[in-house]
Amino acid sequence: MPKSTTSPSGPSHCARLAICVLPLVLATSSGSQPPYRGTTTRPPASAAAADRDTSQLKDALASIQASARKDPAFAALVLGELRLHGAGVPRDVPEALRWFAAASREGSVRARFEAGLVYEEGLLGQPDPSLAQLWYRAAADGGSPEAAFRLGQLLEGGHGIPTDLARSIRWYQVAAAGRVGPAAERLGDLSAAGNGTARNPVAAAHWYLLAAALHDASAETKLARLYAEGKELHEDAELAVRLLTLAARSGDSDALYRLGQMIESGRGVPRNLKVAYALFDLAAANGHAPAALAAAALEPQLRPGELQWADQIVASLWSSGEWR
């Protein structure tokens, strides 16, 4: 497959056209949404408005096809996305793949990644991890860190292809270098467990720290646990509390639970049972079973006024949506 080509400086005619077209396409879409995207409910448009939008959409699609000579890779990618999502045109996954293949021949790395997703997620009927691996490898070779991460996942888990942890780790490292937080977190997991590599808590902390810097709340929680437990790393309860607080603010249920444990025991922070209870209760509302048990065990130790305060705090945070 051809290597990625560099786009000329400044937006091309086709790129400018797509910027105008895609909002219209998404707003007037009558097809089904892809299974990994959310749906929104819109009020029904009038018949005249619907006809007008349909006419504009047809004109826009014709313009994209006409512009393919100027920016063929981008135009083919857009047309593939429209077919894949059923956005303004009938959803047709095989047709989408043909457009992705055409875009790939013109150097579109993103098209290769999208084709890999189609095969991995089985959008043609059944998942095909072997073809997904080929497309992800082509995209990763073209510089896609997201494709490198997906490739690492396929090679680690097997998923119908031979497991190869050594190669999986190498692709995770490529993805982490490309600022994919979950890839850095997974490298931390493997280093902490000694899975596919020598067990190395210091290396695990390094990878978790990188993932945390990329706003991965789960990695912040895992890094905090390393410092809180102090088994292989120097114990630093105050640092663990700070890390858990960052992760908890991102809505990580396990961070809420573990921060509650630290506050309940007074490690790294003054002991405060009503705050600990509120954190346990909030984590439990997110479906964290151990937190629900911890809240039930702590509840008899609180006075009615403290329970009322904690309940009000949880209700306020839950309704804000910031902690879930």
C-alpha cells in the first residue's frame, strides 16, 4: 500500500468543501447511525425543509465527487465515511470499504484505519481480525498511533490471530509515543504484572505517569495505588491522595473508592468520615460494588447531620454530571 502523502499547506478546495458539507450531511442524515456512535433526537422537519435539505445534500455530494481530481484521498475518505455512517445516503458498508481502499491508494492513513475498524468490529457480518490486522499495520506504518494501539490490542489478546506479546508491546510503545494514553496505561499494566516483559514497578510508574499526563484517569488511579501501597516504590501517601483526587474528578469510580479509603484512614490527609462516606456513596452510584459495601459499613459511625450533609453533597455532584 502506498505511503502517506503530505497535504499541501492550507486547506484544499475539497477540504474546504467538506467543512461546509459535513455539518449539513450529519444534520440531514436519514440513515442509521454507526453502532459506536450516539444518536440524537431532532424535531421533525417540514416537508419543504426536508426537500430543500435533500437537494442541497445531493448537490454537495456531487461537488465532493467532482473535487476528487484535486484531492482524491480526502474526497474518497469522506465518501467512504458517508456510506459507512449512512449519513444522507443509504448505508452501504461494502461500498464504504471500496472508497476507503481508493483513499488508501491515494495515501490516506485515516482510510486504512477506518477499514481496519470495519473488519475488527465485524460490520460486514463477522469480525475478521486477520484483515483488521493488515489494515491497522498499513495505517500504523503510515504514522497512525491509534492504529498502532489497535494493532497492539489484537496481538495481545489473540482475537482470532496468534498472540504475540513482544510485538504487542512494541506497537503499544509506538502508540504511547504518539500520545495515546490507553497504550501507555497498558504498558504500565504489563510492567506491573511482569506480563510479556520483566516485572518492573518503576517502569510501570513511568508509563502510568505518561498516561496520566494524557488525561487517563484510570492510569492516575493505578499510579496512586503504587505510591499508596509502598511495596516496591517509596510510599508517598500525600502524592497518592493528590493523584486519586485528579482521577476522581474525572469520574473514575475506583479512584473515588480508593480516595475514600485514604480519607477514612487518615493517610496522606486528615481523617474525615463524612467525606469518606460521600466518596464511597458516589462511587457506589457509579456501580462500584466494593464502594457500596464500604459506605454501608461506615454509615453507622456517622451522626444524622453528617449523613444528611453527605447525601446532599452526593446528590449535588451526581446531578451536575461532573463525577459520573
